[in-house]
Amino acid sequence: MVEHGSEQGPASKLTRQQKGRLGEEAACDWLREHDYRILKRNWRCRRGEIDIVASREDMIIFIEVRSRSGTAQYGTPQESVDIRKMQQVRATASVYLQMTGETNHQIRFDVFAVMLDKAGEIVSIDHIMNAF
């Protein structure tokens, strides 16, 4: 739960950053519970940002986390990962692999779709493996 004003009104609405943080925390918790190791969070370079870089066995997984609250009137979180975002994550992952020298691993691109209620509580988490 995120701390905000004691009243539930327009002034206490979760910001985009708060939703993102809550979604990333939920994804990291899920990953740890399923024997993944978190290597990096919010890894940035000139090409862009990767929300989570994780590993499991001999695979490196680049993870995009999308969080939404309320109804799905604007689509599901995973639907918001468009072709431009996929290309940006792939390009950023390439830079990560070059900079870390970890080029001998299999890689995978996953998406975590996290639905929150208006108070910031997790309603659902959908882990989409090999999303793109």
C-alpha cells in the first residue's frame, strides 16, 4: 500500500510514478518467489530503460512492467506495450549485454501486467513469458 492523504479523493489519486513503483515491486516479489534473481532495476543507458533485468538458470530475462488502476477502459496493461516500446527494450538490452559482457546467455523478453485498485493494492499480476 502506498502512503498518501488519509482521504480518498482526487487529491489522493496515485501518480503514474507511484503505480509504476508498485507494479515493479509486485513483479520483483513474484520473481523472487519463483526462483528468479533480480540483477538490475531501472537500468538505463542512452537507448532507454529496462524495468527489471533478472536471471534464472542460464537465462537473462529483460522485463517490462506495466501497471494500471481502475477499469480496463483504456486497455489492459500488456496492450500498452507497442512495437516502438518492444524495439526500444530490445535495443537497450543489446547495450546491457555488451556493457556487462554477458553475451553467452540465452535471453528472453517478458512483460508483467499489474492491475491495482485505486488504493494501490494489487488486484492481479499477469506474467507473460516470451512476450516479444
